Amino acid sequence: MPENSAAVLREPRGSLVVERVPLPGPAADEVVVRVRAVAVNPVDWVIQGTGPVTYRWLRAPAVLGSDVAGEVVAVGSGVTRFAVGDRVVGLATGTDRGRDPMHEGAFQEHTALLERLTAPISPELSDDQAAVLPLGASTAACALFQPKHLGLPLPGAADAPRERSGVVVVWGGSTSVGMNAVQLARAAGYTVVSTASPRNAETVRSLGAEVVVDHGAPTAVDDLVAAVAGRSVVGAVALGTTSTAACIEVLRRTGGTVLAMASTPVSLDGVAGRRRLLPGALPVFTRLGLATLGLTLRARRAGIRAAFVWGSSLRDDAMGPELWGRVLPEGLADGSIRPVPEPLVVGHGLDAVQSAIDRQRAGVSARKVVVTL
Ligand SMILES: NC(=O)c1ccc[n+]([C@@H]2O[C@H](COP(=O)([O-])OP(=O)(O)OC[C@H]3O[C@@H](n4cnc5c(N)ncnc54)[C@H](OP(=O)(O)O)[C@@H]3O)[C@@H](O)[C@H]2O)c1
């Protein structure tokens, strides 16, 4: 009987515990992967630390994690794009409402991935390099391409022009999601203006941003408006706690009308680290609710259509299979899409996953925390 182990969240706010778990079998539209590398996202410590408030549907025990690279060991009866032995990267969506976090959570030796959210890895790419991609690229794609958000045409459709008129604003271009948003918007043919700390400006430019302004500077909004230089703005993607307010101002002053918001306006990192969630965290959640309401009203008053992005919502729309079945495989193969940010491998084995989550919560700069398995 083949065995499987996972880093399991046994109770809300507990530390992950490595233990034996059932080996997932593939549903018809899934592959089962021997996981070789996982990446950590802010949502992992958000769920671990605040799940009873923010992910109320999630029941323990649960296996967290979204980003998987590894090797296919079994394929479902309906799978056509992959065979046993293929190296793949994919988005695990087990923590979403209605999904099974034991079956398809990333932080285990074997996990199930939906074929439509999986792409092949080329031989020159290592597992830790590939593992940085899934949630960052998926969230960026939701923001840019879903009709609910910017609704831009996907890169590289057969008759697509290489260049399109219009500017995409990406606030937070040196975040993991932001780096993907910059390169995907560029790949779709748009001019991109973005933000980063000065130390990361060149990296963001290398992904295709025309101008990168310092998001720490008091003049950041003015600088972005100047970078737009009177051109038409097709929309903004807001990443980082201060990003929504800043993007509303940029859009208001440049005539843009669409805002994709990916971050909460109040950070939950302090709350996630507390020994007890309630009642101590109530003021933070109250501030979060009020700030969200205030920003939503401010956007509406400025004539801006603003909506929150859910990075795994592409699982259930037509864009997900297009992104994972065509855009990412083709872009990775021809080099127009790079797996970004650079992996920061902090350990090997499931025992290292908890410290990797803690490392991500402590803060990274243009790096993706990765554990190899
Ligand atoms: N809604 C969703 O489905 C979804 C999915 C994924 C992520 N997210 C959210 O999106 C955000 C980014 O996630 P991530 O994984 O990409 O984050 P990350 O890579 O961990 O973000 C770290 C980066 O934040 C940047 N940063 C620091 N101050 C900033 C500021 N004032 N404005 C903008 N960026 C700043 C830093 O850039 P410098 O070092 O250059 O300053 C650093 O590189 C988070 O809020 C996360 O919770 C949402």
C-alpha cells in the first residue's frame, strides 16, 4: 500500500504536524503528483492564523498550500494532456469553499491537481523554480483577464496584435502576484507602469514595465500619474495594504475606471501571530471592515468599478484552462513568461513547511519562499 505524509493543520491556529495521511486517488479530471517543491503564500498564514474568521468553511484537519511542482504518478480516466512520469506545476485549490483540503492541499508528498490548472515543466526548469508560479500567476490572470475585473484579452490568441493601446497600472509590481501581473499584461500587449522599492525596480522593468516608481515615496501617486503621461488607462491592479487607496487616486486622476483589488487594506499578520484570535483581534477586523467599506464607497464616488480578486476562481471559468493549457505552457516554452519571483528555498521536507510559512509572514522582498520535498 503506497504511503503518503502531509503537514497537517490539526486544529485552527495550531502548528502544522507531519503525519501519515491517505494517498489521494485521481478523480476523472485530476492527476496525482509526487510533490517535489511547494511555495508559500500569504494566504497560508492567513488561513492558519485567522481561518475561523476568514475561511469559516474550512474544517480541520486540513492540508494547506496552493503551489505545487512535481511528477505525475497517476492520471484520472478523463485526463488527456498528461501521463505518468511527466513533470508538472499546478494550482492546488483544496482550501476553497466546497473543495477537499486533504485531497488537494499542496503541503504533502502526494496531492491531486486538476488537469485544467496544471502545466508541463520544461527540462531546463527545476522544481523549485517552477513552484513559484501557480497562485501568483493565477491571481494576476484573474485580475487582468476575468470580465469581472479588467477583462483584457489573454496573451497570444491566434489573431492577437502584439501591441495594444492602453496602460495597465500595477501597484506592487515586486510582489509575487505583481511580478506576474506585469509580465502577463505585457505579454497581452499592454504598456505597464508599476511600483516597487528602488532595489527591485530593475527586476520589475525586466519583466516589461515601462516605468517603475518607488511605492515608499510620498510622491508615488504623482509619479504614477506622470508615468501614464496622458495615455488611456485600461485598469489598475492593487497589491499591498495601501494599494487600493493609491490606485483609486491614480485612476481618478488618469480617467481609468476599473480596479482589481487583491489585498486587504489592513494587514492580518499581527493577528495571525497572536496566541488567541478573539476577542483581541476584533479591533483589527473592525478596522478592516470599515476600511474596505470606505474604499468601496470612495471608488464608487469616483466612477470606478472596483472588485476583489479571488486567485483560484479561474478553476470554474473559461480563463483557467486557457491560462494553464495554453498561455503558461507556451509562454514558459518561448521565454515570454518567466517563473517569478526567484525561489528562496528555506528547507527540505515537510518538517520545514511551518518555518517556511513563518518566514513568509515575516516578510519577503521579490522572493518566493519554497520548500523542496
Ligand atoms: N485575492 C487573492 O486571491 C490573492 C492571492 C494571492 C495574494 N493575494 C494578496 O496579494 C498581495 C501580494 O501577495 P504576494 O504573495 O504577491 O506578496 P509577497 O510577494 O509576499 O509581497 C512582498 C512584497 O510586498 C512588496 N511591498 C512592500 N510594500 C509595499 C507597498 N507599499 N505597496 C506594494 N507592495 C509593497 C514588497 O516589495 P518591495 O520589497 O519592492 O518593497 C515585497 O516584495 C498580498 O496582500 C496577498 O495577501 C491575494
